[in-house]
Amino acid sequence: MRWRAAVMGCWVVIGGCSGSVGHAPADGGAGGRDAPGDAPALVDAARDGGADAAPPGDAPGLADAAPDGRADAAPDAAPADGPLEGGAATDASPDAPCVESWSCTAWTVAGGQATRTCTDGSGCGTTAQKPPVGPLALPALDLNYYKCRVQPILDRNCSMMACHGTDTGHLFRTYARGRWRNDEIVCQPNSCLGNNCAVTVNLQREGSGTIMCSGWTTHTATEWQKNFDSARLFRLAVPNTDEVELLARPTTGTAYPHLKFFAKDDASYTTLKSWLDGATLATCDPTPN
């Protein structure tokens, strides 16, 4: 089977394994020789310059020449900006709803009220899922219970200076002896140079990361209050105690992958939960803290 078409003044034979291409002479004679082998020979061009149609079922027909001399695109070709065959368009629908994605700073405390700033990373312009930002009253939890029952747990698990024993990089912070100390001026301990308050030092500069002198002194009143507030702030705006991050992170490993400090049936979990639920102690001696 062979057929021919006139495209841009050239005669092309399509069919078989190979073909010949030649210019058609002015008188409409043959435009070239048959190719060796099984390729069909060129035939005389029709005097009207038309092309014989390819029989049905054979190779796809060559498109008619366009007026500017270029071949028209095949009618079933996908547009240049359309999806790939069998695929779907990649552009997101302009009607797709914006999903809010909020992140919040740590709570700050002033006058017994807590406030924070929350930002929507998606920039939706809506606030349906925005977390509370305050001002909110601090949770009325017990300081004695915190000092004698909760602080020892946080000292063991959280107060390392590469963890929450720091003032930066974490929503939760805790001061501890021999680790990170508060930035305040204190009296030099009697066991070191100086006596009583004859000499004062900056506790954070002189006492952080050491068990010597200022580093091993008991918590100051300011440190106790800051530690207490930093821990109880997690209770704000969380109705379900088990979802408070002070409990959820150490038991699920969400803060540090594969690192869980205790399970829900451990004494540490029970103690922390009791405090968050309002447990109290009439008296407390936190020595040596």
C-alpha cells in the first residue's frame, strides 16, 4: 500500500519501511526513483497538485498544507498548556478554601494576665481557627505543690541547658541549680568570696552551668515565680488535661522524635496531671531547691 501527498512543493511517499523524497518536476512527472528494497516507488504527481487520500486503517494521513506552507497540527493533539495524556490539570482551583495554619509565641505575663501573639502562616485573612491570644487570667494552680512535687520532675527531665534550661528557642523554660540561672543580681554565697551581701554577683553570669558558689544556691524567689508561671501557662485554653503539652509532649515524643520521658501510668505523669487538675499542698519545704 502506498500513497502520496504534496507538502511545501515536495513529494513524499509514506508507507512500508522506507521512502523516497524528491521535487516534483514542472510538468507533473515523477519526482524520483523507487528506493531499493521494499520501499514503494514514487508515482506521477496529479496535475492538480492534490494528494491521494490514505486508505482507512493505514498509517495516519499527512495533514493538508496550511496556507502559509506549514502543516496543520493533528486534530487530536493536546494544547500546549493542557494536561498530559491521562493526567489532570496541575493548577489549584481558585475556589479551593484557604486552610488556616496558626503558630504562636510564648505567653508573656503582666499584672496577673497572660497574652501572646499568633500568626496565620497561610495568610487566609480569617480567624475561625485562631487560638486564644488573651489577655487571660493565669490558672489558679498551687505553688507549694509545684515546688515540692512538680519542680523535681522538671529538673530531672527538662532543665538541661540544651533543652529547656534556656531563655531562648522554647515556649517552656525552667531554671535549675547547676544549670541555667535567672538574670538577676544576688548576694555572693557565704561559701565563696565575700560574706552576706558585702559582694553581689549576676546570678546568670556567675552561676549558670556550674555547681560552684552561686550556681548551687537555692532558687531565688524570682526564679520560683518564673518557673511556676512558665509551667502553669500551658494549662491556659486547654479544657482536656491530657492534651496539655506539659503532659502530651513527654509521653508522645512529639517534641523529640522517639524520646519519651514517661508513660501515662508513671508516677511522674500522675503527679503532673494532679497539679494541673488543681491538687494542693498545705506546706512545702523544697530544700535543697
